[in-house]
Amino acid sequence: MCIFFLQSRLESNNIDPDILTALHKLWKNNVPSKVGVFGWRLLLDKLPTRANLASKGILSSPHDLPCVFCFQVAEDCNHLFFSCNKVTELWRQVCLWLGCDYNLQEVGCKHFLSFGLIIKSKKGKKVRHLIWLATTWCLWRTRNNILFRGDKADFSALLDQIRFISWLWFSGRAGRKA
């Protein structure tokens, strides 16, 4: 209920129509509520990435800004989830798993909407954005585990984790009308 109130407040602030479309599609997925809120924050570029923290004066050293995966570009939402060369390869692997071609060059809400269009089957309609959310959620968790626990990035294990999380969330909706 609170999310719908917040979203209605956004609609009154002349927000990009693509973002509104993506947000409406986001809430039609049967994922844990914390993942829905995470996706909402990602689409609005409101996650505490290193670039967002630096813009608020929380991080001040340029050494704190690089992406935890490639260490070459400042970590903002677009780079971390869509543009980093390591992440782009992960998206290719996710698409290969789904049996479709990956040629998405978009970022943010356009990536979300385009990803939903690449899965053509009728059965795929129910999971297309769920898999996008599983992928971005697993990336965010991996990023946080690298920063706060000292873990190493293991993208083959990450792909397995995305498959498992997707299956878990999808099986949680089995028997429900969607």
C-alpha cells in the first residue's frame, strides 16, 4: 500500500514515461518485497552506489569510486548493472540460458523494458522481468559482499545463483493466477 502511495507521488512530478511504464511492470512480479523496493530504487537511480554516495559528500576520495568488478570506471547504477564489461558478459550468459540473443545496449528502465521484450514465449511472459530482477539483485548482493565481507567476484557461481533465485521466486508463484 505504501509503495503505491509513493509511486502515485512520483507520477505527479513529471517523471519520464518509460520509467513509469517500467515501474508499473516492476510491481507485477511476484518477488520478495525487499527485491521489489530494490528494483524500484534501481530504476529511479536511488541506490547507494559509490557515485551516488560521492554526490552527497559521503565518499570524498577518488580511490573509493571505482566499480568493484572492473576497477576502471566510477560505480554508478548504469555502469554497475549494465555497462561494466564483466556484467555485460553476465547478461549474455543469462540470455544464452534463456535461449535468446543479447544485444541490449540500453541502461536503466530501457534495459528493463527491452529485456522483457526479448523473451517471446507465452510461458516466458510470466518470468521475463522476474529474471531481470534476480540478475540485478544477485549483482547487488555480490557487490555488497565484495565491499563488506571481502568476497571475490565469481561470475560463474553468480549465474548459478541467478538461476536458483529465479526458480525459487517462480516456484513461489506456482498455482497462482498471474
